Amino acid sequence: MSEKIKIVIVGGGTAGWMTAAALSSIATDKVCEVTLVESDQIATVGVGEATIPAIKEFNDRLGIIESEMMQKTAATFKLGIEFVDWSRLGSSYIHPFGTYGETYKGVDFHQLWQRDQAAGGQLPLERYSYAIQAARANRFEFPATADSVSSTYSYAYHFDAGLYANFLKEFAVARKATRVEGKVIKINRAENGNVSSIELENGKELAGDYFIDCSGFRSLLLGEELGVEFESWKKWLACDRALAVQSEGIDDIPPYTRATAKSAGWQWRIPLQHRVGNGLVYAGDFISDAKATDEIMQSVESPLSDLKQIKFEAGRRRASWVKNCIGIGLSSGFLEPLESTSIYLIQVAIVNFLKLLHGKVADKSVVREFNRLVDLEYDRVRDFLILHYKLTERSDSEFWQYCRNMEVPDSLQEKIELYTKRGYIDQYRYGLFSPSSWLAVLSGQGGVPKCAEPMAEKINLSEAQAKMRELQSSIEGKVAQMSSHHHFLHGYCPYN
Ligand code: FAD
């Protein structure tokens, strides 16, 4: 009998192929045998084109060559997300993948900025962010570690979701993951409740030690078979459907995602090399499908595809690892793509699974720890997303009135108060978003805090302001020397 751990992955969307690629390249075929089942009869969700910088770590760890991946997936670079019309109509700010300014004599930069503003300073915080200034100028260069300004940002990608899944499929199969075509129609259980095998429509049966549920919203193993309950977060994240459409490419490709707030949700624009992905995420309780269709079609020029509707609900399963089944991707939960976090949540689940995997049978402590980590990640991303809706001054539709007035989780309410009253950014000890991410949204939608901390009050303001001016002109000078994003892509990873 084989000593290798047999892992069966159900589903070949982004989650399935990311899992297969990671298991087959990191765990190696000496440790485990990886089989992925997917069905041509059941389409993948087919969206999921914007990422965050963590994806680069994941790809690097697998040994994926960046330029090759970008070329094959028509990818572009991403320096952040622009939020248009969120705090009020006409407003815009960028959440960058980078920091703002530099600490000065132990005082956080945003505290100096707060003092500068209180003294009549006019420059918005974003003028002190290299990533934002590069994004606004449609420019791109790789960060330079040796330079104090050019090392203040990182980057992610926009890519074609279908092409990325195909890329990972080739990658995983080349590393001995086995692909099996077929629709799962029956799940067999052992006496202890574990899944022992799955049966396919074509008569095949696949046995395994672990089954990874990557079957998408259907949640075939975790939800349907094991009955793991779904915890809904709809009261905080009211959007429950999306309309997606592709349109013609843009010549001067912006290196950022745009999220524009609409009457009952928001609209994404994700620029790829060969086309643009667009989609309206909206709340069916506040706008009809017909009105939502009009809203998106009025703002998309030169559509290339039909509109595709996808329904969902924000929330997560009460547990992601139950018995010998581990849910990864949409089968374990869903948070709307406002901060492009789903692929990250897939990645972090895979990494945690790999860290905890030992032998054919998992200890209870391993299962508990995995579920604890998944819960933490989901809860923190959830709070960060709710922040965008809560911190709005808009009252021009029923939807925005609801968002402004809704009660938010205590964990989030405290963070908002600490910032608005004191300029204090609380730091979670675990989770995705750094203090500069919180600062981006809190200052972008919540404005300037009422007062700075005592240490900042003691600083010699004119000295600090001179430093601020120096930094800001250094950022301007460096951005002026960067290549245009379009030109950079053409030289590095042109898509044919
Ligand atoms: P799916 O893509 O649905 O794949 C499910 C797989 O299971 C398919 O291969 C299917 O054939 C298979 N399957 C199902 N049932 C069976 C069966 N009975 N037998 C055999 N096979 C079966 N994420 C981001 O990170 N960034 C974004 O910008 C982003 N945008 C999004 C926009 C929208 C509107 C939505 C809904 C999601 C978005 N996401 C985004 C999330 C992202 O699309 C998903 O996290 C990602 O695609 C993973 O999906 P999945 O692999 O879990 O499921």
C-alpha cells in the first residue's frame, strides 16, 4: 500500500488549480499524490481578475516565472484600487499597495500630515504616496529595494481568470498532478464519517485520504454532503449579485483597479492587455435586475460580451475543515471583490493546509487551528469591506442611507472611533490589511482626524513640513522618470 498521502481535489476553477499547483510543486510527489476532478458540464465562475500583492509571493514560492505568467494571462500591473464616489459623489481616493511618507522622530507620518492640515496645509495625503502618484500618472517600474522612496510600494496583477486557471493547470499537470474529467454524482462515507471516495457519472471512483472541496458556490462536500452551515453577513454586506461584461482594451492602460460607487452597489473596471473586465456588484433588495442592467450598460463603452449574472451571499461556512474535507475558495465562503481578496483567501488556506498537513490522518488540534486561521482572515477582511460602506456621506439612494445608518461589528466601530477622534490606527496582530491600508480608507472616506497624538504635537512643525516637502518633490521627480505602464508591459510581457 502506498505511503503517499492521497489528495483528491473536487473542482477545477481558480481554487482547484491553485491548490493542485501548490501541492504538486511544494509538497512534491514523494509526499502526496494529487488528483483533480473537474467537469466540462459545470462552468467555473469565470471572474476573479484582480489580485493583491500576496499573489506574487505565492507564485514565487511555486517557482512561477512572472513574465511568462503575465504574458500567458494578458496580465497588467496593479498598484492599488481607486475608489470613486464612495464618500460623496465626485470624490476619489486610491488605496495603494504601499505606505505614505516616512515616520519622523518616532511619529507616524499621517500624524504629521494631520498637524500640517490643521495649520492650513493643502496637500492631500496621497501626494506623499509613491504608489498613488505612479498610478495616477499611468506609470510603472519595479520597486527598488535600495532606494528609500522606490521601496515603499509593492504590486499585484490584473489577469484573465480563465487564462490564469489554464496556466496553473498546465503547471500542475507538468508536476504530476492528475486531471480527471467527470461529474461527481455520489459521495461515499466511512464509518467515522470521513469521505472515503467519490463516484463520477462516467463510472470512475476515486478514493483519498483528504478531499479538498473546490466545487465553487455549490460546496458539494462541505455544504451539501457534510451539512456545514453558512453564516450570512448580508446585513453588513448587502450586495448579493453581479453583472459582468467585457469591453475593448484601453490604450493608456491604468495600473490600478477602479471601483465606482453606484446607486445600489459599485462597479469594477479591471484593465487587461487585450480587454477590460467590468462588473456591477449590487444589492437586489435595493435595485431591480433591469435597472442594474441599464446602470452598467450606460457606463461601459464598446462591450465585447453578453452580460453575465452571478448571484452570491456574503459570509462563510461555520468551519472550513470538517472530518477529512477542506473547503477552499467559494465552497468555504464569499466576500465581494471590493478589495480583490478572494484569491488571497484561497492562497492563505492552501498555505495553512500545507503548513499543518502531516500524515494521512489529521489531529483535532490541526483541524481547530486551520479553522481558527480561516475565521480570523475572513472576519478581518469582512470588517475592512464594511468600512467602505459605513464611512459614506451619501444619502442619494435608499441603499446608501441603509449603509450609513447600519450598525457595524464592535471590532470595526472601535477602529473608526479611534481614528476619527485621535488619528490612531489600531493594528490587528493577524490578518491581511496593514495600518497603511486602513489609513487609506479611513482618510479617503473619513477625512482628517480631529486631533493628533501628543508626541506629534511636540514636534517642530516647520522642520517637519520641510521634510514633507522634500519627500513630496522626490516622489514627483521619480515618478516623472518612470516608464508608462503600457510601454513597460510591451517590453516585459506582451500578450499576443
Ligand atoms: P469555481 O470557479 O466556480 O469552480 C468550481 C469548479 O468545480 C468548476 O471547475 C466546476 O466544474 C467544478 N464542479 C462543481 N460541481 C462539480 C461536480 N459535481 N463534479 C465535478 N466538478 C464540479 N476574486 C479575486 O480575488 N479578485 C476578483 O477581482 C474577484 N472578482 C469576483 C467577482 C465576482 C462577481 C465574483 C462572484 C467573484 C469574484 N472573485 C474575485 C472570486 C473568484 O472568482 C473566486 O474566488 C475564484 O474564481 C475561485 O472560484 P472557485 O474555484 O472556488 O469556484
